[in-house]
Amino acid sequence: MATYPQNFRFGEFVGSLIWLILWILIIVTLVGLPLIFIVLFYIPLPPIGNQVLTPYLFLTMMVDPSRTIPIIHQLMTTDLFRVAMFPGFTYAALIAAVTIFVERKFLAKMQLRIGPLYAGKIEGIFQLIADGLKLIAKEIIVPSGADKPMFWAAPIMFVSTAAAVVALIPAAPGYVVADTDVGLLAVFAILGFFPLIALLFAWASNSKYPFIGGLRALHQMIAFEIPFILSALSVVILSGTLNLTGIVDSQIQSYWFIFFLPISAFVFYISSLAELERIPFDLPEAESEIVAGWLTETSGMIYGLLQLGSYVKTYALAALFVVLFLGGWAGPMVFPPQIQTPIINIAPLYDQQAANATLWFTLKTFGVIMLMLLPRGISPRIRIDILLHTGWYKLIVLAFINIFVALALIYGGILGPGGLLVR
Amino acid sequence: MTSLEDKFEESKKLGLQIVRETEDDRLMTLSVGPQHPGSGHFRFTIKVDGDYIVYCDPDPGYVHRGEEKMCEYRNVIQNIPHLERPVIHDSNNITYSYSLAIEELVGIEVPRRGQYIRALASELNRQVYTLYWLAIYGIFLGHSTMFMWPTGDRELFIDLLEALTGARVTHAFNIPGGVRNDIPDGFKDRCVRQVRYFQKRLKEYEDIFYNMPLFRQRTEGVAVLSKEDAVKLGVAGSVVRASGIPYDIRKAEPYDIYNEIDFKVQYMKTGDCFARSYVPFLDMKESCYIIEQLLDKMPQSGEVRAKLQPNPKGPPGEAYRRVESGRGALGYYVVSDGTPKPYRVKISVGSFRNMLALPYLLVGQKLADMPAVYWSLNYWPVEADR
């Protein structure tokens, strides 16, 4: 059995990388530079950092890269950077992509398999790109009798709703797209859209199995929405604010809330598994029962978008868990106050607090994501009556118990303003 | 151009009982299979009222290959390779009873070493079949690890059978008069080692699957088949043993050397989905002990095959012999008219009888339990269609 690619040579791999870089350089010089010059000559750009970007300035940047640093610094303070890069969609999509790869490898190791291996030469790291290309190349089949506008709109709505949740989550002090005072409430308001999208897509497919899957999604998400919100409510009682940045700050001032509210964290974890339709709560997509549930009629990139959306949602809920219970970006300082780089001095871009916060936030989020992947390897699918019973009877009771614990902590003078454990 | 309406009117004239659904119907008709991921080469129509199944109509026959008719055009030896096609992963058992029936017709005695090797191959193959069944059962309940582990451990026995017979799945090893060839050198040590390893793995299966609370919740008390109903429906194999009837052909009418082997018939009394899924697992455990005993008690040397004439034929007559396969009693009724080709061959399989219990068990269950109940019946569609 061929377990490893037979023709792997490290020298060849390095050689191919060098060839790739050479080609990129050639294309940039022959196509990119003339294009940029045309743009800069004919379109006046606004001044950035007291300087107008002229072709002359651009050429000096090519020669001395350190002159780009003020411009990058300027860009990093814009809203566009927050929305598009960090902590917005690119960051979330990157984590989602890594999650997909890690999930496949992790599950494979658990099940005594190897997992993706060939694409990308090293342990199949480009498997996701290969899958994405395949999905783009496939034909999108719309069932006859389907409600076409709804059928096309639902996947886009799904991804954008997932991205909207990401917009509310602070990843580092100051790095949040929408820092509202009702942040937590807004998260739950947006999460409420998902069952609607699932049901609308299921109805639009004009097929029986998707319809059953859509109804299941509706039942499941409504049953778990309430314990979900109630478990987060105890955190709000302790911190006294709905603002997510404020919640993190109050945890930095005292201790992580998971030490005070372990039951609440457990309820939140279970409910988010149900919200994400992951095993053991993947009833809306139960393969052996209702083909693929509400995803039965999807094909090509529609399926790809729904998968991307669900993994972005996984990141969003894991990040929310970190913010609510694991102290957000709080963690011991590992970065030096100043850094020296040999050729280009990037010191103006470097922010010790932000770098440290990003590191700890990413590490914690990844830990929670791994915890969310774990049940897939060890658990069978749950049945709908047991699921509803768990949601309505058990988790709500547990969440209420923890609300009383939170109230006792506040009125006992342990946490809250002027409490014993508040530093 | 015929519209849907015309087709419907036409089908009414032909006398087909097609009932159209209307929008205010309470019942929804679902067609499960043959392209449904939870059905295999088999189709059944179910009607659901909300989440409850109120009606079930099995419709087998998608993989009918006319094995019985094909037997009438070939002589008894030529029949073996195509007779194992219905259950290629249990091929030693499906040719076992055929060989027994032909031996009874022709009137030959199998050497003792041949009988032992036959039983050994049949036990190894039973493990292969049951592991495959267990893997599918795992994925039907959404447990992907339980799909991967048995499929991987199946390789242990497939490798052993490959060393023994030369083929991975379709062995054509049992022939009238004994087995095709002797066991290779060092086979016994290898077999013992791999069976010991497998026994350790069985404990892990129990931990991750059978003792899992979610699995228990899903299967315990679901689709109970009582003792009386099991007898009335005539179910076979693990299904009848799960309902509290310790009936195993290896004990009830021992063939070859099974009366010299010490083993217990595994059965459970509850008759629910859990019992039906647990009894094959207990059988696997028992099979490991049987394999070890067979290796110990086997004569060290001797013939493995009785001498036969090139085209064996017996006097006109008939014979019926059956063995315990992975899916219950598997019998062959062979009629000979004195020529080398059989006059009639009838295969009686456990799968078909188990399938008949499906409509009775499925009614009243929830839609989510449909794959769990269906596959717990130990039904192999290809074998039932023959």
C-alpha cells in the first residue's frame, strides 16, 4: 500500500518554489507595474499621511520599501481593513480553512486512517484548494419547480449572515468591526436568521427530503436558542454589560468566567454544537435518514458556499465562547516591547498589546474549535425526540441554575463593582 | 407528448394503484432507495405522519441475477464461482451448504482435515461479513469512527483468507469433496496472533460504540420483535437469537465437525434494536474462540479433498442441507436427474425472511430510526434477490 508519495524530493520542492517566485516577479514587472502606472497617472488618489501618492513616490517605494510603512500604517487604521482583513472576513475565512484541514487530519488519526495526502506534496495541505477548484468547476443544478430567486439567494445569505456574526466579535483591544453596546444581543439576533435561511432554502428546493431537513433545523435551533441565550445571560449578570469588549475587560479585571460558571460554559458549548449542526446534532443533514437534509439539492459552488458559511459560523461561535468564558485576548505577555528587524524597520507597525492579544485569542479559539470537532469522532447521531428533550428540559434547567449562581456571586459581594475578587 | 396528467390516467387504466398526494394530505410518502444512502440495492416506500412511520412497503428485486436458473446450465463444479456472487464477502458460507448438498447427492465423504479447514474458512469469513455489517451499522447511526475501525480490522481476516485461498473476497474455496488446497506454512501462528489482536479491538468497539449512552438511547426499546412474533414471521440468524430463541444451525443440526467444537449459542431476550445489533457482536467474540479451537484440534496431516470424477454426478434424487451463515440459516435444495448438471437448485436465505419482518417493525417507529431498524435486521439485499 502506497502510504507516502513515492516521488517526493525536498530539493525538487524548493526548486519549484523558486521557479514560482521567479514567474511571479516576471509577471509583476511586465504586467503589474505598467498597470499601476496607468492607474496612478489618470486617477487622483487622496493623500495618505501628508503625502500624495504619485508615480515618483511609488517608484521610490519600490527602491526603499521602508517608505511604504506609513501607508500600511494608515491603511491598518481604516474601517476597510477591519472589515476585509482583521478581525473581519479574511481572518475568519483563514481560520475556517485551517479548521477544515485540521478536522480532516485529526479525524483521520482518530479513525486509524491517513487523511488527505497527495495535494500539495506535504501531508495534503492544498486539499482544500483542490476541493474548492472542483466545486467551482462543477455544474450547478437547480431542481425543476424550484423557487429560483430564493434558491440562489440562500447560500449568499448564509455566508453573509455568518460573516455578520464575525463582525461583532472583538479579536484584540480596538480590533472589532462594530463595537456596539448591545453586542451580545446583536449576536443572538443575527444567529436567529439561520433557521429561517435553512427553512427557506429547503422550501425553495421543492423536494421532500430537504423539506424534512429544513423542519428539523427549525425545531432544533429553536429548542437550543433559549438555553444558548440563558447561558450567556449569566455572563452578562457577572460583567454588567452587553458590550463584548466590556465583557472581556471585566474578565481581565477579575478572573475568567469559566471558573465561576462551568455549567454555563458547558450549556453554551452543547448549544453551539446544536446551532452549528455538528455531530451528534447533525439531524438536519442526517445522511442515512434523509439523504443530506436541507442540503440535498445543492451542487457545485452553492454547496461550497454553504460549507464555507458553516465553518465561518464555527469560528464565530468558538470566538464567542472565548470572549464570554475564556477571557478573550487575556494572557501572559510573550512579545518584547520593541522589535528590531534587519533590513526594513517595521517598528511603527508593531503594537505589543495587539500582537499579544491576537496570539492568545487565536490560540484559545483554536482550542475551542478542536473541542467542537472532537464529538464527530466518538459519537453517533442523536434522535430528534431526545434532542428536543435535552434542549427544553435539561439545558434550560442547567442554565437557570447558573443564573442563580451568578446572582449569588454578585449579591455575595464576590464579583461585581467593588467585589472581593476584582483587582 | 404525454403530460403528467395523461400518464396518470394511463396508469389508472392499467390498474396500477397510484394514489396522488394533495397539498392538504396529512401523510407524506417517501421513497427510500435504491439511490438513498440508507438503503443499499433495495427500495421501500414509507408513509410518514409527522415524524412517525405509519406504512411500509418493501420492494426488493433490483439486483436479481437469476442465480438459481444459471445453476441449471452448468455442471456442479462450474456452479461454485457464480453462486458466491450474491454475498461476495461471505462467500465461504454460501458455497458451504451447496457443497454439502452435492456431497450428499454424489455420496462422498470429506476427509477430516478438509472438514476442519472448511469450518475454519467459514468462521474467518463470518468475521469478515459481520465486520462489514457492523461498519455499515455505525455509519447508519452517524458514527463515522465505527465505520472506519471495522473496515480497517476486516483486513486482518481478509489477509488470512488471502493466504489460505489466494483471493481477497471471492474465494471459491469450498468444493464438493473438500477444499481446494491445504493451509500454507506458518498459517496457524499468524492466525492466532491476528485473532488475539482482534479480541483486544473488540473491547475497544464495545467502549466506543455499544457502551455509548447516545447509542443506547437510540436503540434500546426500539422496534421490539417479541418471541412469538419472531417465530410467526420465521426470521433467521441473529434476529431470531435477539428475540430470545437460542437457535443456531451449528448447534441445532451440526454439520461436518461442529459437534466436536465447544461453543455457546449467543442470544438476548429483549428483541429490540440494541439486541439485534449486539448479537452479531457476541457472535464475533464466540467465533474467535471457535477459530482457536479449530486450529488446535485440526489433524496435523492428511488429505483435504476426496477424489472425484471429472464431472461428478449422482443417482437421480434430491438433497437439502443448510449451514449457519452470517445472516442465519442458508440452505440449498438440489434436485438431480442423473446428469452432471443439476435439474433444479433452490437457495433459501436468511436475508429474505428477515426482510419480511421490516414492515411489521417499522410501523410506529420514528423516521430517524428507519436506518437503525432496517440494518439491524441483518439483511443483505443482493442475497435476498439472488
